[in-house]
Amino acid sequence: MPWQDLRAAFTERGWLDLTHNRREFEVAGLHVAAAGVDDPHIDRDRYDTIAGPASPVANLRLGLTHSPEPRVLDRFAADGYQLVMAGHTHGGQLCLPFYGALVTNCGLDRSRAKGASQWGPNMRLHVSAGIGTSPFAPVRFSCRPEATLLTLIASPMGGRDSSTNLGRSQPSVSVR
């Protein structure tokens, strides 16, 4: 896939490329701090280029990575990110009914091959199963392709419900 051309086309049209970058911006009056790294599964991440505490005044501190490798997730969590979004696993791609994903193709445990989960005490992780397949196994079994739509909801509660609330400051943002 000509990903460099795709990246250039998106960037020309206003897409914010967070590969090894940190940015802050406003969405609907809320302050968002976001940072991202390239694919850690093939050692293309350079977390040190974005390392350091996420903005403490941000209503949402968002991390992005292609592969949800635990060493990178731990660093996002240590830097105060509240939500990290990833892909790479294809949801396990080959799944068995009542068992789930056979593998994740990364350091993540099988139970987190897709969907939302808690990573440490203060960070949520969302792994999208995506729509693709691996060139080594160009099929899916019991693992539907997906394009995920996350709805982030501003909440004045400021972290009282730790199971869904992403924030610690007022107002915070929750994922549903």
C-alpha cells in the first residue's frame, strides 16, 4: 500500500498527522492534547520524541499508536494520557467461538484484541479490529471487520466513575 502518498493526500486536505508529534487543539470548546507514534510492532516508534507529561489543562489527553505494544502503552499511561487508540491486531483476525482471538500479533493479551479496556488505573485503551487482513493470512474467521466510531462525551463529574470516565479535571470526557 502506498501509505506515504495516502499520508500526503490526507495532510494536504487538513488531516493532522501525529506520527511522532504532539499537538493541542480545541473541539467544541474543550481542550485536547494529542500525541502519536509510528508502529512499535516493527520498531518504528520513537516515543522519546513525544515523551513528557501530557498537558494538565487538557480536558482530553489522547494517545495514538498503530500497534498496542505494552511498552508504549505504559509510557502513554506514565505521561498522563487518558485514552490511547490503536489498531494492528485485526481483532485477532482468526477467532474461535467462545474462545476469542487466537493471537494478537503483538504483546497485548488476547482479551484486548479489540474493543475498549482499562490500562492501568487512569488510562483507557481502544483497539479497533479494522477492516483489513494480514498478507500472511488474508482471511478472517469469526472476526467481523469494523470501522469504529467513538463518541466522547463531556462530563462535569470529573472522574467520579472510573470505569467509563477518562478525566480527572473539570470538565472531563467519557467514552461510550
